Amino acid sequence: MSHSNSRKKSTVLSFFEKKAAGEKISMLTAYDHFIARLLDGCKIDAILVGDSAANVIHGFDTTLPISMDIMIAHTAAVSRGTSYALVIGDMPFLSFQPSIETAINNAGRFLKEGLAQAVKIEGGIEMVATIKRLIECGIPVMGHIGMTPQSINNLGGPKIQGRQASSKAYLLESALALEEAGCFGCVLELLQADIAKKITSACKTMPTIGIGAGVDCDGQILVTNDMLGLHEEGFKPKFLREYANLTPVIVEAVKKYISDVNEGLFPNEDESYGAAKR
Ligand code: KIV
């Protein structure tokens, strides 16, 4: 076995190293094998199997209904398509909040059954005891503060966080506590850019990964379907940049297929099998 320094795979250590070197970290979500393979081939640093699968794949209004079993199935499919990117399983609502023992058992499933290398947990300073135990068990943890979708009912909707002084203080205190607990990264979601910048420079080792948190974070994440334009019409949060608009491409292709079938133009001779040759 080779122990050379040429790293073939992105790991949690790469996150710390990139922060130390001032290099940006790129992350996207994936929920299936094929998209995971595409992202991996592009050398994305990490793939989050987000509980946004609840919205994006399963059509729920919030992330709350998705189960551990479904998240594990998505994570295993993504892991099987990945050889470079770090795969992070997103712990769903109530899979870690009830007790540390519940959190260990469920986080362990992401590594044992989902073949992920890390998990993500929503919540700030109040989650530190759980996070420390997971890391002690050998389960790397990414934090997630700001607009945490599992707390949507407490937050009153997807609102920008860090506007009041008390919210700013809680976010900064939480980020520093997550860093101290050993998180290898922390998502900052829907945060005022000034507080995201402040948190990013206050954290000396733990990289911040922004989504709607401005350019000063150490890295960025987007939901892949959103950045490819595969979402409901009219969905256009300010932070979202669409790198492609695939919805009309798919609609056009499907309409053409339907008309070809209806008109007997598909399949043609080249697309059909002839009689078996003797
Ligand atoms: O579930 C998810 O996709 C996420 C990202 C938006 C950070 O948590």
C-alpha cells in the first residue's frame, strides 16, 4: 500500500488544508448515482446528499418528512458513483436531535450502509455535545447554521439570518463552538454577507461553506437541480446562479419523442432489430 502524499481522494483533511492555504472549496448536492458520477468526474471537492432530496426528489414542501432509510438509499447510490469527492450524508429531521445514542446509531448508518465519509448536522452550539461524541466515534461532522431548514417552523420561513445583534452573536458563538468541537466544515445558509465574512475570519481552522451567504465564505454549495435550472417555474432566490437551464431542453426532447411516437417516426429501421441471421 502506498503512503505517498499525492492525494487521490478529497477527504476531511483536504478541507482543513484548503482553508489553511486560502483555497476555495466547491460543493454540490447529489441524490443519485449518475449525477454523482458527473460531479465526481468534474473533481468537485465534496458531494452533499442533502435532505433537500425531500423537496427536490420526493416533492415535499419541507425537508422534515424524509426518513433515514430513504436518505441511506440515496447516499449509497451517490457513494457508488464517487471515487474522488468526499461524500457527506445529511442527517434528517429527528435522526440526531432526540439523544446522542440515536445520533451515533443513525450517523453510523451513513458510513456503514451509505458508504459516506462524513455527516452533516443542522444546529449551532446546542449540538456540540452530540457532535463531539460523533467525532470521538470516528464520524466526521460538518455543521450547518443560519437558516436551518429543519427548524423552518421555529424560524417562520426561509428568512435571512444574522440581522439582529442577538442572532449575529448566536451565529458567531455557534461557529466557534463547532470549530472547537472538531467540525471539518460548516454550512452557512442564508446569512447576511457581513456576518458570514466575520464568522469565516473568526474561524481559524474550520472552513465555512456558504449558500446565500456571500463570497467571503471559504467555499460554496448549491443544490445541483437548482443550478441546472431543474426546478419549479418562478423559483429564483437572489443567491441562486443558474449555470444551465435544462427544463426547456427536457420539455422539448419529451415533446419531440411523443410526436415521433404518435407519427410512427420512432423507432426507425436503424433503431430496430432485424431477423436473426443463421
Ligand atoms: O439539504 C441540502 O441540500 C442542504 C444544502 C442546501 C446545504 O442542506
